[in-house]
Amino acid sequence: MGKLVSTVFVTLDGVHQAPGGPQEDTRDGFAQGGWSFPYGDDDFGGFVDEVFAGAGAFLLGRRTYDIFASFWPKVTDPADPVASKLNTLPKYVVSSTLQAPEWSGTTVVGGDLAEEIAALKERTDGDLQTHGSGVLVRTLLDLRLVDTLHLLTFPVVLGAGRRLFTEGTVPTRFRHRGGRVTGSGVSIQTYDVAGSPEYGSFELPDQA
């Protein structure tokens, strides 16, 4: 049985929209796409390679799938650690509108999301990986289907754009597994989902 592992890029103010390029996601007039690019040093690349090395299959939201499908099939070098995984391993895309995906190895997931993804985890050898796909990640977290979250926080504030965690997200507690900071200042932190938050108080007890 595999684990569902999510990797998400965010800014210091929590924006996850269009990290990879200006035209990646311009919804709501967002014009600051490509904000992660200046921080792509060797440390960052090494971490990405490590993550993809553990992949057994991929689970993507429709928007991220379309972005990946327009680029990665064109990267044909079998030694490329990202393309070799994306182009050969099973890919599952959550969509109610995609009918005939052209990227080889793609299956559309619909119906009861909790049931179908639990079944995918059961039969995946290695990590079932979600990259980007912010709306899907929130849904998966709310359903308690995510096992591990790699949260990469980039040292930039945009002041606009879609946030990863919005009001109404199911309260969730995480256990920190480890982390590092790249030479360009990207904080890479890995968390395991640990259930619901715990609460307490720093108030001093009555002394009477």
C-alpha cells in the first residue's frame, strides 16, 4: 500500500497560484505567475529529484494535469528524473469534464472520491504523489486521505492570488518530520498528517 504524498509551493503569504510561469494560471487577473523560478537552485532541484524518486503513481487536479501534459511528454530524455517518472508511471486526474486524455497512462477519476483514492493508495507500490493541485489537496486533506505534505515556502510576498488554505478548511494537525532551507532561501518542510488539532491555554491557574 502506498502513501499519498503532496508537494505544494507557497509564498510567505500563502499563495499557491501559478508558481511556474506567467501563463500557468491567470484566473482573477493574476499577473504574477512564475514567482518560484528565481529560487530554482541546485538544492531545490535536488529535493525535487528526491521526491520523484519515490513515486509510484501520480494524482493530479485537472488544471495541474493540463499544465504537465502540455510540457512533460515533450521531454524524452530517459535520464531526466522527473520526466522519466511522469511519462511512464500511472497518472490519475480528478475531473468531471475530461473525456479522452491524450497523455499515455492517464486515467480519469470520478465518482466517490474518497473511495476511489483510498483504492488507488491500496494498489500503488510507492508514493501516490500529488503536485500542485491546490483545490484537490485541500479536498484530500479534508477527507483525511493525505499522509505526508511537503510544503515549500518561497521567500516572497505577492499580496494577491489564490491561497492554499482558505476559510472553511477542515482543522488539521501536522507532525513535523524534517526540513531544510535551500541556498536561495526556500524553506522545505515535511509534515505527516496527525489528525485534528489539540487545544490548551497559557493562562495561569488561579492561585486561590
